[in-house]
Amino acid sequence: MLRLENCRLDNGGFIVRADLAIEAGHRVAVIGPSGAGKTTLIEAIAGFVPITVGTLSWQGRALTDVLPGQRPIAMLFQDGNLFPHLSVAQNVGLGVRPNLRLTSEEQARVQAAIARVGLAGMEDRKPAALSGGQQSRVALGRVLVQGRDLLLLDEPFAALGPALKAEMLDLVAELAAETGATVLMVSHDPADARRIADQVVLVADGVAHPPMATAELLDNPPPALKAYLG
């Protein structure tokens, strides 16, 4: 279980409060008005935004003061963070070792991840030779090879067209089901939440609210969410 207990998240003076728990294995969409603090919430969980009050824990292990790289978390950012001078295999391999000095077993893990995200045969290509959807698959492969318990997504597919975005969301759902990972996904699109999330965390008015069932929240939105959805 992921717990944020009476937390105060301070993103350069922008404050979000959170007191919530998410059961392991759930796929959770984080939605709310623009600028409400959705990214602040997941960046605090990842360790990039300080928690000045309260505690963060995963499966009973305190994470509040743990460095980002030592948390059981993989994060997929909006731009994918691919290195243009590195190949597909090298970009994915960074998820195992930043120096890319991989053992044969680790190289096999990288190859398996590349195949699982549908890029077998493209290991030597550079990002510039890939489509937007293929670049997203590389970024997802790098997350997959890390084998972390928690997967945080900050709208990584927002730049894709509707069909490609749906394809990537379905792939995330499949990978989460296969690995048992808990997923938190920031999205501005309620259709994304309906597609893959069984729960939704609403962030509005400086508060990250406890998760609710997706259909329950979106079919009967509170005033702040209703104003955003229109």
C-alpha cells in the first residue's frame, strides 16, 4: 500500500496537501484542473518535491527521506527523456545501469523489454529515426526493465494522436497486469482514466483527495471537477 499521511508537499512555495492511501496493484489516474498540483503529487512520491510535513510510505517502508533513485519507483515523463545520441538498446539499458556496462544477463533483460514493447529489430536505431509512438515505446521499455513496484506517468503520451495514445495506454495496462506494478498516471483527459484506471485521485484546491472508483467520480463529479470538465 502507498500511504501519504497528513502530507504537505512544497513545490517552490506551491503547496499541495495529501492524506490518502492506494492499495498495491491498482491503476490510478490523477486528474484535476490545470495547475492544481497533479504533477507536484507524483513528483513528491518520486522524491523530486519535498514533503515538509507528514510521511510517505510503501508497503510499510518509510520513503519520506529516501533519495529518488533508491525508491521502488520508475517515472515516465512528458518528453520521454530519450538521449538522441544513444540507440534504442542503450536508451533502454540506462534503466539498468547509467554507465551502460551491462552483464550478459542484464543485456538479455534489455532485449526482452525491447521485444515486449514491440520494438524488436530496432535496437540500433536512434530516436530521430523513430516515430513518436516508437519513441514512447522506448521510454516505456526503459521503465519496464527497471522492474519497480510503482510506475508514475506524467502525461507521457499527451503529444500522440488519439489512436496511438490509446494503443500506449493499453500497453501500460497490459504491462501493469503482467508485472503487478501499481500505476499512478497524470492525465487531463477523463477518457484516459476511463480506459485504464480503476481509481481516480482528484487534485483540486490545493488538496489531493483519497482515491475513488473511476466511474463513480467521473459520473458524479464534485464541483471543482465538474467546472474543469465543463
